[in-house]
Amino acid sequence: MIRIEEELVVNNKTIDAKILSRMFLSGAKNLEAKKEWINELNVFPVPDGDTGTNMTLTIMSAASEVGALTDPDMESLAKAISSGSLRGARGNSGVILSQLLRGFTRGVRKLTDLDAPAIAAAMERGVETAYKAVMKPKEGTILTVARAAADRAAELADAAEDLDAFFDGIFQHAEETLARTPEILPVLKEAGVVDSGGQGLLEVFRGAIDGYHGKEVDYSQFEAAAPKITKISPQAEADIKFGYCTEFIILLEKPLPQDEIDRFREFLDSIGDSIVLVADDEIVKVHVHTNHPGQAFERALTYGQLSRMKIDNMRLEHQEKLIKDAENEAARQRQQEAEEEKLAAKEAAAEKPAKEVGFIAVSVGEGLTDIFEGLGVDYLIEGGQTMNPSTEDMLNAIEQVNAKNIFILPNNKNIILAAEQARDLTEDKKIIVLPTKTIPQGISAMIGYMPEAGVDENEENMKEAYQDIASGQVTYAVRDTVIDGKEIHNGDIMGINDDGIAAVGKNLTETTLELLSTMADEDSELICLYYGADVTKDDADTLSDAIEDKFPECEVEVNFGGQPIYYYMISVE
């Protein structure tokens, strides 16, 4: 791995493009390091902890472009950050982050050096841009933290004697605002966490300040935009300097002052590397690679009791990594073959005249993909709760559909913003984003399409079709929490309707029937059941019989969906 080190002269009054670049890359690196922790802050108790992942993928897309600049000026740097984050944006949190960055860079791109008032004005522009991108801004989220930081920057700017105190004041206020998000958003208070998107933004700020102070940044990870498959040789085991991946939580007897946290961090650095240390008033979460886990435990015991202790021998895990690399290589080859097939299809389509209407849909699961294809969808994007397609993914799909007018069905509320952003970036085709939030809504929209009708009429027809159905999902909880007044435990079965969690239980059939009781009424005629990858057809048929017994006036259709995570996806009309 190539490491680039450089000395930066900071005058404490202004920053130039070189320093701003370093700050941005350092912020991206810090977010990437904390992404899994941020994922864990998601309060919704299903396996969709993706805020940290989405924000990281967004900012790393921009970081790869920034890292490729050899000697950036402010305008080229601003373009790289704005373009990279915009195209790499994933999920709501990623789209909002891209808009914060986009607005900020628009405020600085024509400048040479940035003083405190210029930085404050750019931050305010970023906040304005982000708020405008969200139809119904929700307070207690990343937006609230961003606005608080911008407001404090404006308050401090004119009187700021140096940027050190200016940045520290902004960060402190953002941190305090994040701590208050549970009081603003009740669902956070119920779960006992702060907002994950706000935490992600704070980690970008923290890393950027480190970069301003000249702390070392490993630029090599930003050299290429495309993901790489890392291969480890059989000899790499010998290169593992610190063999034990050690993780634990300290239950503090009293809050640690910052200087003690710094000393603890320095101690961990003296016995290992790959350190992640997250502290609040009650706990400290520690991750370190070391040859002496006992020393880390002994030092930690001086601060409080230990919990969730875990030690993994990375040298033993090395053999598993070799096997995994072989599997990844095979997957890469399959992906390459698939891309070549897509390219050939694209070239063949380009030779044909553009048709009037085309369709793009987000799907997950073999069976659901087959259903969408049978309904006439031209291009399927694989995605869902655990991986949201980016704006770039949407743009690539649009490019490959040879049609004058293209309907996009996101089929997930967290993908709608990325689809709308792709629409706004497309100039040569008319893009209609139907804001479908579930797979059943997307299927109903396609059923509502009438070939003989015009584009505008079909937009209304398809909206009416999916708005007339009730949709539900049955899945499992991955943590203990309280949501919507319901006490939920790890492993519980959950039934989720259009309004939220409607049923919680231990039995899959009983919980599904309870969910359906909240969706069906005396006017319901048809219940469609799409069973997932973890459900057999026999089990689905047994559930169908139970549904017919409970709702004798309704016809029941059973279809193979093949979706992960969700046992069943359901529509009632």
C-alpha cells in the first residue's frame, strides 16, 4: 500500500484547495472507519442497518475522484466532490449528504482561499440545498445536525480570530445537537440511540478537522473509483503484525475526561493498531488489533466493568480469507461476463429505433424479477433494504433502456430520492418516477399500465393502481427495542403494513394472519402472497389455506418471490 505524506502549512486564518482536499479525504476516511458502528445505530429492528454503508459509499465515490487530482484548485476540487457524491449517492442519508456537499462546493468553487465567513456561507448553502432535496424534511435527523452546525458557523464567523477555535466551536455544537436528537424524534428515544445519519455527518466533521490539523491520511484507498477485489497471498499470514482482533465494551464507573480518553487511545496505539475507540458518558467501545489482549483488558478494567469481550485469532482466519478470495474471484468473473452480455444487449438495442415507453424497476429475488419481466419491465435493478441502488445505477439503467419515455418503480421508500435525482440528471429522455414504496405496489402499478393510453394518462392510471392496494411485509427482528409502543425482542416475527409495525409474535403463521387483519376489510377481494427464499412452497400453501379460512370472501394467490430477509410480501386489494 502506497502512503503519501506531506507537510501542510496552516496559517490559522484561511484554507486553500490543498488543505480543503486533505480535510475532505480525512472526513471520508473517518466515516468509512465508523460505518459499521453507524449502521448499528439504526433504530428500526430489521436487517436494514445501512445508514453508515450508504453514507460511506456516497462519500467514497467523491473521495476517489478527489484522490485522482494531482494539484487541485478550488474549482476542480469542488467539481470532483460534487460530481462524485452526486453520482454515488445511495439511500436517503446518502442523497442528503451528497446535497450538503453539493451546496457547500457551489459556495466555494469560485474562491481561492476560504476564511471563516466564506466557510460559514458555504455551509449555509449546503443546508439550504439539502433541505430543498427532501420533500418532507424530518427534524432530529442529519438535517438537524447540519443546520445546527451551519447556524453556529454563522454565529462565530465574523468574530473568529482563527480557524482552530472556529472549527472546534462548530463541532461542539453539532455534537450537542446530535445528543438532543432523541428528544426531537421519539423513535430514537424509544430505542435509546442518537440519529445514525447525524452521527455519520459528525464523523465527517471529526475527520475533516483532523485533516485540517495535518494528521496523516492514507490516499491509496481513494485512487480508484471502482471497487477492487483484494487478494491475500498464502505468505500474507507472516505479515500480520498484530494477531488478535480484540473487541470489548467498558461500562464506565464515571465519565472519562477527554485527556484520559486520549491517554487510553495512546496506550492502545502502543500495543497494537486498527484502533476504534468510541466513548460516551456511560460506555467505551473498543476495537484493537494486538498481540496482547490481556494488556488491553487490564487497562480497561481501571475504568469500569467489561462486557461483550471478543478475541479472534486473525492468523487462523487467514485460511478462510484465502478461500473467500477464490470465491470473490469467481464472482468477479461472473460479473464481468454479465457486464459483457449487457453491453452486447445495449449495442443491439441501439441499432433499433427507440420505442415510446420503457420501464425500470427495482427488484429483489428471482421470483419477483420473473414477475416484473412478465409484466413488461425492460430493466431490473437488484436492490432493497440491505443495498440501495445509487443514482449512478439508475443512470446506467436509463441509458440501457431504448425508449423516449421511461417509468421508474423504486419499490422502496429509501430509493425514491436516488431515482428522482437520476431523473433530474437525464436530458434526452422523459423520466417518470412513480414513488412506489414496496414490491407489491410496483407490481400493481405495472398491472395498471394500459398500452393504448398516453404517457400522462398512464402515470395517473399506474398511481391509482398501486394506491388502491394495501401492502405488507413479514420479517424478523435483529435486536431488542420498543417501536410504535410495541416491545420487540431479537428473533421475533414482525408484520409491517403501510403504517408501520402492526403485529409482533413468535409464530410465523399467526403473526401473518394478525398483519392481514389490519390490511383486509369487508371490501377486500384479492390477497396476493409472495413467499421468500427462506419459505418452502408447502409452507406457503399451508398459510394460504389458513388465510382462506380466516378471510373466506377473498381469493388468495400464492407466488414465489425468492426475496431474502422477508418471509412474505403481501398485497390486499
